[in-house]
Amino acid sequence: DAGVIQSPRHEVTEMGQEVTLRCKPISGHNSLFWYRQTMMRGLELLIYFNNNVPIDDSGMPEDRFSAKMPNASFSTLKIQPSEPRDSAVYFCASSLQGSTEAFFGQGTRLTVV
Amino acid sequence: SQQGEEDPQALSIQEGENATMNCSYKTSINNLQWYRQNSGRGLVHLILIRSNEREKHSGRLRVTLDTSKKSSSLLITASRAADTASYFCATGLFSGGGADGLTFGKGTHLIIQP
């Protein structure tokens, strides 16, 4: 199993540009999570999906952030427009619904200049 | 908001020594998990302890849980250079105890000096 796959691994963009982060969960997993990690705030849960349906998006910081899961094998996190304070490492994780263990991708390091 | 808070924030020890990290949390839990993060990588699940358990072992890892004090500790015995990483405790948002909505502390950065 290839694990959770995120792309790109690194993204550098200019302020105001749209950024799209991608995630492919582990096959068979039906829960998917997006986290953001910064030195100041640690690891924050942004949103999670069960069976492709968003369950809790209370962690999404602003309307500039949106996430979709059009099917069981793909999810996107979009920031439009991006701002320098969005610079962070964004992690996607997946699990079997009801399972206690989450499997993380390698993350996308986003830098907004 | 973060549920778990690890202590200390950073820990540096000599190879072969034992490393102890602590975690405090705020609300009732069904279980508590510990994860490791190597530099530049994602988090990896280490061990889970349920609320009705007081201690659990896995290899060189020992986890304790005190629900009355809302605290947990992770002990790594006979540390190795490869144990250098950040360690996080995580608790679930829901009483069902699933991975849904896991919240993490800021972690303890452990450095093992050769």
C-alpha cells in the first residue's frame, strides 16, 4: 500500500494566488482529514469527511479556505486568495471510519510570499 | 482548540537513557493516542491506551494514563538516535473514540545525543 499520497510536496506562490492541495487517501479508508501545522499553533484540524461528506469544517479558518471530496479516492483543499499567514505544512490523513488510528501523508509545505 | 498539551516542549538526552514525555488533556476521553513525527514527515501512530486502562507496553514504549488527573505519559526506554523526533498525544473529539476529529498538542521535540 502506498499510503496517503499528497501533492505537491512543496508549493511556493505569491500572495493573492489560488492554491490547490491534493490528497489521495489509503484505498478502503472512508474518513479523510485535513490538518495544518505551524510552529505557533501546532497541528490544527481543518475539516474532515466521512464517506465523502464533510462532517465538521469548524476548523477552516476563513472563507478563503474550501475543501472537496468528489469521490472516495481524492480530496482537495483550496485557498483563494492565498495570504502569507497561510504558510504552513498541510497534512492529509485517512482512516477507516470508527477506527482509532489515523494515517498521515507526507504533507505539503506551502509558502506564500 | 487543542485538547492535549505535551510537556516538556523539548527534551535532550544521551543515547541509552530513558525519555519521559507527559500529556495533559481537558475533557473526558475514550482513548488517548501517541504519534511520532520525524523531521519533514507525516505523523505515525505509535500506541493507543483506552480510558479503562492504566498502563500499556509496546516494545520499548510504555504509556500510562491517569483519567483522574487527565494526564498521560510516554516512556521510551533505552533510547536510540533514531528516536529523535517530535512526539504528540492525541485525543478524539467524540466519545466513540474514533480517529474522527483527532486533536493534537504541540508536541515534545526529543533529541537523542549519540
